[in-house]
Amino acid sequence: MSKKREKNKKSFVCIDCDEETTDYYRISTNKGYITKCAKCYELWMSRMVRSNSIIQNPHSRNSNLEYDD
């Protein structure tokens, strides 16, 4: 059974780093699907979470500063 799974593994080219990989994520877009390798996908997700948290809480980094508004 494991031999069959190994044969069916497809390799795709990552859209970010242009490397061929079998460990990938398919991401749905308006025009179809794109594939990213696991490393690029995880970096992209961590950046998205970080940017969303900064947008939602803009003063969270400067919580020690006092504002005199």
C-alpha cells in the first residue's frame, strides 16, 4: 500500500521559490489554484498572522508608552 502512495505523489513547482517539491499546499484563488511548498506556505501564514495582529492592535507594541492626547 505504501508503494502505491509513493508512486502517486506528484511534484509541483512552488510559485514563490521556483523549486520542485512533493510537500506542497494548494491555495484557491479567483483564477484557480496555486501551489506553494511547505516552507514558503508556513512563512506566508506567519507573516499574514503578524500583519493582521498589527492592524487590529496598532498600539500593542507601544503598550508601555503613555499618550497625552
